[in-house]
Amino acid sequence: MQRQGNGDAAAPNGRDRLGIDASPRVAEDTPLLAKADDGDSTTAASSVPWDWESDFEGVPWYRKPSIWWLLPAYAIYALAFGGIIVPKLNLVLTLVCRRYIAAQSTLHPDAPYTPVIMFANNPQCRIPEVQALATEFTLYMSLLTGILSAAICPKIGTLSDRYGRKYFLAFAVVGGLCAEIVTILAATYPDTVHYQWILVGSVLDGLCGSFTSAMAMTHSYGADVTSPATRGVAFGYFSGALFGGIALGPLLAAFISQVTGNILSVFWIAFFCHLIVLLYHVFILPESLSPKRQVAARARHKLEISSAAASPTSRAARAANFLAPLKILYPTGAGTSPHLRMNLILLAAINTLLFGASIGTGSVLVYYTNFIFNWGDFETQMFVGLTSAFRVVVLVAILPLVTYLFRTRYQNHARRRAAEADPDASTTVAADDTRTPGADTLDLVLIRGALVLETACHAGFASARQGGVFFAFGVLGASGSIALPLLQSALSKHVGADRVGQLLGAMALLNGLARVVFPAVFGGLYSLTVGGFPQAVFVVLSVTFGGMGVLSWFVRPHVYIEDEEPNRTTASEGYTDALAEELVDEEVVGR
């Protein structure tokens, strides 16, 4: 609900009926930066600690969650993910060619066929038939992983709200681990293990949520341990780790395969990377959701199940509804509003279109630059590597700097002025500006600016007739990489802490579908227009990004789900809070 003044009811002690903090919030007519939070409770003695910080008071440092615990593991995971993309495509091509040549030599024993040698250059595989079979098989792999991960991610997100994040992060890594095992077996024993077994690895990866689930759980973990004001920066760090992996992964894979003379070594290293990350998540990573929050989320879930039991729709029918998780984007009932629903739908639509455009144009860029500018592997790797490196700089350096200058610095200055004017007012200011519910105006300004840069980038791609100009527009578009993490952050600010996993799980569903649909759409468009107007795909992308920018202007700041009930209304809810408090006390005392 959109905040209008300070007349809304609040729970006693500034907490809602499930024990989640409900401190005074910022009004839409409040100045943009005067009430922003620096997100650092150590910057002033009077700062009010976040609820998650209160839950972990007295816990040893190695058991206290932070994005810095998760970021190194996510960087290793992203590095393995980026490092095997090209080697896996080449391996599939070799395995498909090996079977095709063997079949042709059996059908036509009189025709000369050169045997395919594993992990070597095989020019006999550069024929349309093999290329078509390899492309078709790769499409099946993408469809299986994408569809299954889209179906499973919302369920993982909802469960993680009730039972914690770390084990579901580990569960997502298990899928990649199984996929690497199958790939290694198919590459090591190509005559015994048919390459179609790789599809089993894709199925296992999809059933565990794949990279889509890992990304959603990572952002959920980050949302648990950051304030809304600093959440965009934290998500930017995660995106920086992702782009760093995409930039460095292929380069490291090429170097390793060159040194060892065997591309299989890349998959073994990826396997051990997944194994290390899995063990780290299980045994080292601190849980970000305290027992208190988990119990509160389970209590809310039981209430929802009780309400749904009265519905004429059967439970089986609800479970079979593939799109049912998207209901979180259209909340109804107390504490919601039309503005809230519009915000969630618009932000989700922009996020899905942006993610789909990013994931769906990778192969088009490679084919287009080869066709128009005659770029080879070196030029393409330089383009991808340098633009990804610039994205990392933007996400880990420029975005935090902008946030500090226009949010943290201004807020600290406002606090000092208030303290000088009235020493008794400093506590009030700190208590009032420790939370900024909903996306604030700074979030929206940055998102809109990033979409403008993306629009200009793709318009430049369409008009560029020289490779250097195309490269320059690629760097410009890299500046718009802040949009995705800021969109995820803005979405998470619209719902309560116990629904963040459910919301990001629903976004993972949309991203999983985009992962299937958009590559086919943009690839098909390019194949249809490459003979006459190859720039058509970039014209469509430019118009699409421009449309996203227009939609972003309909998103309102400081809109969120708000519990309007000032008091607990049932004994069971009071019992839930009491039980949660006991669990927290036991956890702190036990450690």
C-alpha cells in the first residue's frame, strides 16, 4: 500500500503480527534523499539495528550471515558456469560428429570417412548435417533445463522462506555437479556412454533448479542480510561476480585446455568447483534466516493452506497449475493496493524482458559480428571479455559510489544537522530513516537511466558499420548492467521479509521461461532477416528497451505490502511469536 503521511496503523513496538519489524516508513512526498538509509548500523551510535541483526545478536562472527560469506562461493560457481559454456558446445559437436561419421561409414562402406578424434581438430565435422544435429541436440538440452528449472524454482523459493536458504543453495549446485559427472563419462567413454545421456544431466540440472535457482537463492540470501537502501549495491556485487565469471571463465578454460592439451580437464575443474561450493554451502555458509523468521513464515503458510482448503479448487489442481507461483505478483487482501499490484507487474515484466534480451542475444552477437565485421574467435572473445569486465567495474565500483554519494552521504549529513539543531532529535531521525519500504526514487532513476543506455546501445549496434564503433556501443551498453540487480532489489522491497524467496522464486519461473523463449525468438528473427536486413534484431531490441523505459515511468516509489492490523488477533499467532523467540534464545545461548 502506498504510504500517505503517518496515519497508518502499526503494531505495538513497531512490529507486525508475525514479529517482523514495521518501523516508520518514508512517505512519497518525503524528499528523495533526506530519509534514505545508509544500511550500516555502525555509522552512528543511535542507528537502530535491522531485525535480522537483532536475531543474530550474541552469535559468533563465523555464524553471523553476510553477503561476504556468499560472494566468494557465488564467484567460483559463476566462473565454472561461464568456463564450460564453449567447451561443452564443442564437446557436443565432437560427440555428435563421431556418431554421425560412424553411422555413415556403416551405411556407405565404400565411401571414405575420416575418423573423428576426441579433443582434436576435426575439419570433417564442419558439414551442415553435423551442425544441424548438434544445434538440435543443444536446443533439447536448453529446453529440458529451462522448462524444468522454471517449474521447480518457485517451489524452491517458497520452501526457502520457511526452512532457510543455505541448503537450497546447495541443492541448486547438486544439479550442476550431476550434469558434470554425466558429461565427463560421455567424454571419457564415448563408445560406451552415448552422448544422449547428456540429456539426463540436463534433466537433473533442471530438477535442481539449475543456475536460475542458484541466482534466485543468492539474491534471496542477500535480501535477508541487507537493508533496502543497500540491497541494490549487494545485488550489484552478485551480478559483478556473474559477469566476472562469464568474462574470465572462457579465458581460463581456453588457457587450461591449451596447457593440458585436453578439453576434458576443463570439465574436471568445473566438477571440483561445484563440489567445493556444495561443501561450502553445507558446512561453512551461515544461514541467513533465523529460526524465528522461519517459524513465522511456516505459520503464515499454514494460515494460507487453511484459507485455500475452503476454496472449491482442489489441492491437486492448484499444484498442477504451472503459473500459480505468479500470484505473488498480484497480492490481494489487507495491506495491498492497486498501486502495489501495478508496481509488481511492471517491475516483473521489465525484469523478464531485460533478462530474456540479455540471454537471447549472445549467439546473435557472435554470428552478426562474424558476418558483418568478419570477426574471428579472438575479436569475439575480446569483445565479450572487455565488455563483461567493464560491467564488473560498473557493478562493484560505480554503483556503490553513486549509492554512497546520493544516499549514504546525504543521510549522514542530515543526521548530523539534526543532531546539531536538537540533540534529542538524533534518535528520532535514526529510528525514522532506518527503513525505506518499496523502491525509492533513486532506485527508479538509476533503472530508467540504465534502460536509456541499453536503448542507445542497441540503436548504435543497428547503425554501426565499423567494428570499432560497434565495440564502443557495446561498452556503452555495459553501463546499463545495473538495471537487472536494481530491478531484483526493487521487487524484493515490495513484500515482507518472509515472502522474498517466494517472490524471487516466481521471478525465476519467468526467467526460466525467458531462457527458453527469447533465444528462439531472436535467433529465428536473425535467421529470417540476415539475408536482407541483418540489423533488424537490434532495431527490435532497441524498441523493446525503449518500451521498458516507458513502462518504468509508471512505477511509483515507496509502495509496499503493509499489515494494517495493529494487534495480534489470535492466540495461535501469539504462540508462534513466543515459540520463535524461544528458538532464537536457545540458538544464541547454545552458541
